[in-house]
Amino acid sequence: MTVGGYTPDWIKAGFRKVTGINLFKRDKDLFWIDPFRAAANIEEIASLVRDKGLRPTIDNVYPFTDQGVQDAFERIRSRRAIGKVVIDLSGK
């Protein structure tokens, strides 16, 4: 399962939401969080992490520094990131 995704994946997810027909491969799914039902969505994600080993796809992790934040935004602007671009706030 992927959290986040490309436009074709969102189209497939929307199609599934409207028709109930899943166009994803058996081991892939995509969904969005509805802010009005966020608590239920977070519980669903937590159960997927706990029960099915859901792990987000991480493109790269950057430090929370001026250069790290600039590099992270440059990676996002490049439109070549595969997965999430993360800024590590822990300082480790």
C-alpha cells in the first residue's frame, strides 16, 4: 500500500470510490484523508500499520537546516521524488 501517489493512482482511487471496482494490483491501494472524518481515518491507518505492516514510501530524508530544507524543496520541485520527501525535525 502506498500513502500518497501519482495522478493516475488518484484517478484509480477515485474510480474505486465511485464504482467499487479496484483497478490497483492486489498488493496496492491508495486513499485520502477526509478532514471531517480524520479520527476514523487515522485509526484505519494505525490498524494498517499494526496489522498489515503499512510503511510509507520515503524518497529521501533531509535535516532541519537551512540547506536541508532548501534541498528538500528542490527535490519536490524537481517532480522526480518517488515517495515522500521528509524533513527530520529530531535533530539526530
